Amino acid sequence: VVSYRIRENLSNFFKIDKILNQNTKAVLKKMNVLPQTSTNVIGTLQYNQECKIKIDRGDPNKKLFSENTLPEIADQIKKMLDLIDFNETKVFFSYLPAADTIYHEKLKKDELLKNTFLIQNKSSENFRKFFNNSKYPVKYIDLTSQLVKLSKDVPLHPCNGKDTHFSKFGFNQYAKLLSEEVKKHINNN
């Protein structure tokens, strides 16, 4: 499972040998893996009367994945995949959508975030094309539509407005959906 933030910073982690025996935090800030200061504009979404969900209000266009928009990320993924013997290993890549994507229907009046779902769909399409080749037989899994559907009945993120990650319930639901999808693909091959 590779989240947006990991994909965004993946190339820097290939330089890990350069940060050994150094002040790791300072080096990661210098490499822009860790921000010098927070650059994200954080907001909240009022899910219901009792639940406020933290939302990263950063520019959704920066989340668009393609080999053209983020060539360094695509290259780093290819380098990792080159290390795998696909005759012995099945590889799955799962897109983990951000909260602004999952709750996009509640954000339609937000000028910055109203198109986040369309951007996610385009990124997902680009990932599907990226992995749809004989050199890298990776099964791409996008559970966004199932997560969006689940989120209509119950929040998948903490209701304290302090965390953009899934709640325990949200992670359990994601893991359940992902394991079902992986089982389907293993049983079909």
C-alpha cells in the first residue's frame, strides 16, 4: 500500500545511505521529505453534529499522478519493481485516498477541493495504465468507490478533528476490503 505522501517523497528514501550517521531530521528537512514548516492548509469537515474530520486543504492538483507530472516518482517505482522476480512474487499496488477524496460530496462548495474526486479518478486511471504492462505485472487496486460508499453511513476518520488518517474503524474497513480484493485476484490466477 503506497499512500500519496509516500509516493510524493519516495525518491528521497532511495538516498537513505546519505543520512546515516547524520542528524536524520535535519537531513530529511533539507531533502524536503519533512517540511521546514507546515505547508499544508488544514481544515475540518463537519461530517455530522458530533463529528468533525480533519482535511488537508493543500492543492489537489499536486496530487495528480502521471509519468509526466511526477516522473521522478514513476522512475523510483520502476526501480523498486526492477528488484522483484515476478515469477515468484505477486505484487499489488493499492491507492489509499485522502480524506478530501473520500468525503468529496460534502466538499462540493469548497472552491479548492470541489474537484478533488476528479483528480483522484485521473490519478487512478494513470496508475492503472502505468501498471498495465508485461514488464511489471502489478495488480492495481483502487478501493476509493467502496470507501466513499462506506463513508456515507459512518465516518472512516477520527471525529476529533485532529488527524487526517483513518480511524481504527476506517483502517479495519480498508484492510477488509483490500484483503477481499487480493483474495479475488489470487484465486483467479
